[in-house]
Amino acid sequence: MAKFQIQQVSSTVNWTGKKVLGLHTGTINVANGYIEMTEDKITGGEVEIDMTSIVITDMEDKTARQEFFEHLLNDDFFSVHKFKTSILTIDRANKLQGNKYKIEGTLTIKDITHPINFFATVEVFTDTLHSLGEIVVDRTLYNIRYGSGKFISNLGDKLIYDEFVLQFKVVAQKSISLL
């Protein structure tokens, strides 16, 4: 078994949240993590996301961007003052075709954990692992209900879609080989 330590500086996570009249985009940092592999199979892992690192990339107006940023940090959304990290735990992965995997695990946001699965490509070049993928998250499962049509009626053009998307690029360096 090999353990690959995620390189925070080389790894990126981009987020997109959509609403009736548009969308917002940004980035968030990987704080720590690893991926375990046996031969060419993913056998486990964990990715810790630094919720304090949220950046909004689509708004030029500094005042509006700051107001939205503070809104994302407060209890309507991620309660970052209480929950500074979110955790993706990889329980298993099924290799599909080529370098494509279906990855299954759990996602914890605001101390609420739910099963999640997603697709990613994973390639290992000597001692470096590269992975690209996309995770679709239903925010309402994590008690993020602001602007959700599931919980508030007659929102009209103020409706915010319940799912947000995380697109990631993970670079990890082999750190341990275990037999």
C-alpha cells in the first residue's frame, strides 16, 4: 500500500453556486489530506478543506463581494466561526475505464455527515498522484437552507439552487509505502 500526501500549494478546489438569475464562483483551499492506493486501486483517504479560506472570484464590486463573503461565513451558510474545516473521507473507489474512478465516501460539513459519491480521474506518475474531478453537493443536507425552495416558498428570482459544485485538482506526493 502507498500513501500519497496531498500537496496544498499544487491542489485547487473551485466552487460554483447557482441561483435563478446567475451564479457565483470562487476557490477554497485544501488544508491537509492523503490518498491511499494498493497497486492501481484507491483504498482510502481523507481531504480536509479549510473553510476559512473561501474566496469569491466573480464579483468586482468590493463592497458587494465583502457582504457576500460575510454571508457565506455566517450561520445562513457555513458557520465558519464554529466549523473551520470540512472533511471528505474516501471509503472505497471502483476503477471504471482507463484512469476513471467512481469514488464513494462521506462528506462532513458543519459537523453533519452524509454519504457522497463522485467520479474522478487518477493518474500516478512515479511518486506523484494527479486527480481531477467534480463533486455535486446538496447543501440542504448540511442545514444550509438560505434561499432554498425546499424550505421557503415564493422566492421567485431570489431562489438559490440547492446543489453547488466543487471542481478539484489534487496533486499528492508518495510519502509511505507499506506492505
